[in-house]
Amino acid sequence: MHTIDSLLANNRAFVRAQLAHDAAFFEHLAEGQHPDFLWIGCSDSRVSPNLLTGTGPGEMFVHRNIANLVVPTDMNLLAVLQYAVEVLQVNHVIVCGHHGCGGVKAALGGHSHGLVDHWLHAVRETEQFHHARLAALDDETRLRHLVELNVIEQVHNLGKTSIVQRAWAARRRPFIHGWVFDIGTGGIDPLTRMISNDEELLEACKFHRAGLGPAAAAPARPPQAQPAAQAGHASPAPRAGVAP
Ligand SMILES: [Zn+2]
């Protein structure tokens, strides 16, 4: 178990080790950043983007929140996204969820967790939309599927932001990606192909009614989510492996 003092001691050791390896490491780092990736992930302490992807300081711009949500009214997310896409001109934006996500699990349960319940509203909407299909699954499988459906939903929200739409029109970048990290194995599984236009976004987020089974009787999306449907988004679509 670390302590506050051990964190600072670790930092001093880190500085020594870096300088021993490269005496100009921090001088170069201070010159500026040119990351090619924006990572939108969960705040979960086990999901460390640089560690998982082998990237170092300066290589990945990061935004994290509980359950890796892309909420179109979240000024924090929008500011990060705008700066990453328009100023840093990252070529890739990754939405990465993770199995065992406490935020998604909380949205599945009927218990109150305080203020965070408001934040997780979007996850509950996704669960409601797929409720008939998810309800037929055992608890563990249901959570895994909702984690993946949530990633697809956030990819859709990301692609529909004016920031990404403008960037696609101007330079056909960034590519956006939906990934899921499995804490139990350490592996990352891509859930979407690389997406850089509305057609690819629609394909990645299409609701394949033919493969639904019990979800054919799924309730309609609540009224507050209708603008997405009007914009051509029928529903999040799982990759083949997501379907129960
Ligand atoms: Zn999480």
C-alpha cells in the first residue's frame, strides 16, 4: 500500500531513472506536446491508458469520467475534445470502456448511489433501450454486454458532436474508435472499425433488428433521446460478438 510520502519518493526515483536513461528527457518534454491520440476512458483506477497502450508522456491526450461517457452537454469533455481535435489535431479519438465497470454496474442496479446516479442516466437509457434482450442474460453476461453497448453509444455521441463533424468535413480526421478493456485478461478488444464519416458511424452504431431475438420487443427510446434517432441513429449496434 502506498502512502502520500511514498508517492513523492517514487516521483524522485522516477526523475532519477529518467535522467539516467536520457539526460534531456524533461527538457524535451517541456518543449510541448504533439499527441496523436485522445483517450476517453473511465476514471476507474485499474484502467490506466498509458500503461495499457505502451504510450509515454506526450503521446496521449486524456479525458476520463465515470463510465467513459460522451455527454454532449459536458463542457469538460467538449473543451478537451475541441482542444485535442482543433488545436492538437489528433488523428485518433478512442472511447474505451472496460469490463467490470462499477459505473455501468451501478446503472444496472436499482440502488441509489447519490449524485452519480444523475451522471449515469445515459447508461440507464441504453439499458432501457436494450432491456428485453439484456434481461434474458445472467448478471455477469448482462454487465459485459451493457459495457460494450455503452461504448458504442458513446462512439455515436462523439461522432455527432459539432467538433467531430466539422473536423470530418475539413480533413476527414479524426478516426474514432470504440474499444473495451478486459481487466481480467489485460487485453483491449476493438468494438468498431476506424470511423471517419457519417456512413461509417451509422454502420458501427446501427441497430441490427434481425439479430435481436427477445429485443424485438424492446421499448422505444425515451423522448429525450429522440434527436439522435432523427439524425439517422437507430440504435447502438453491437459487433457480432456482442450479440447474445
Ligand atoms: Zn468504469
